[in-house]
Amino acid sequence: MRIGSVSENKKIEKRVAITPEIVKKYLSLGFEIFLSSDYGSHLGIKDEHYKDMGVNISKNETEVLKSSDIIVQLGMMSDDKISIIKENQTLIGILNH
């Protein structure tokens, strides 16, 4: 089972849904993790750190969204990203008002 997350709109949300600590927990449960490149760079978390932990990093957000069974976000994604989500995928996020 694959869990993925793409970068948030940094004007609205500075946090990330998948931190290195969360990576450890997901991996211990047998999940594969897919993140977009520079996912946590604004917080000082380099792609290499995620890669060293076993996370798959992609420059293509569409690839991350299409290859994930579960998508975890803190904020609601834009309509163009939501339109990529297909049937039988699960989106976990928060609707910001």
C-alpha cells in the first residue's frame, strides 16, 4: 500500500503532513511512501534525508498522486490536483475555510 503527499500551498500552510518521524511509523507498518521533491525543504528537511529513510521522491506531483493509494495532506489541494485523484484512492486532509 502506498502513501503519498505533495507540497502544500506554502502561503497557507507551512507544515508538512509527512515528517521523518511519521515516515518511520508508516514504514514500520509496511507502507511505501511517495513525496514530491522539495517537500520539506522549507522546514530544513532535505530530500536526501527522506531518501535515506526509504522514501520515494518525485519531481512530478502528478506521478506522486497517481501512484498513491492514500494521499495525506494538511490543507485542501487545488482543483487541478484533486482532479488527478481517481476512484479507489483515499484522500485524507483538512478543509480550510
